[in-house]
Amino acid sequence: MPSVSLFLVGLPVQEIWDQTLDILEEDNRDLRSCALVSRSLTPQAQFHLFHDIVLSKADRYSYDDGAACRRLVSILVTSPHLKRHICRIRIPFHRDFLVNVCGMGLSRLRDIRFCDAPRNYFASPDDY
């Protein structure tokens, strides 16, 4: 059987790759692998990897939220182009994390969710 180049039949190869990565949007491990395989796969893989950031895990005893936040800040300082992909972020409720997120310059950020907030942290107007 003769081999046919995708370029010869006029198929939009990049669109096919992008749609393939769209299918993998929930699988961070595969997306990270794709980002490393080819430069043509990197932008779409990074879009999915950085669109929704979660810096909190249910088991807070085995997860260091501070380290995760510092790692994210370090990644964004090293690769500032990734900031444009971040639209949603879920972070532990802690003043230092909020300061870090506010200082990141995330222009496309639409949604910040805080988790693990102390039950009575927010005072009602009646408390004053």
C-alpha cells in the first residue's frame, strides 16, 4: 500500500493535532507528554494544562499547598507566556496565596475559588 502524506491531500494537520489534544484535556499526564514530544503540540497542550489550576488537595496532611503555590509562581516567572492560559484557579484560603495570585498579573483570570477557609473567617455585619 503506498503511503500518502497528509500534506499532499490538504488536510489541516495542526487542527487534527489540536482536536486530539482537546480529547485529552482531562489527562494531565498525557498532555505533559504531548507538550514534550513536538513543538507543534506544545501550545495546545499548555492551554489545557494551565486553563484550570488547582492548588489544593482533599488530603491536606500529605500535600504541601505552600510548595504548590511557590512552584506555580516559579513556573510563571520562568515561562510568563503561560499566564495567558490561566482562566480559573482554586487555591487554599490563605493570605499569602491570595497575595501571590494577585501579584501574578493573570489578565485572563475569570474565576478564583478559595477552599479550606475557616468556617467563621468571614464576619457578618452584625458582628461589628
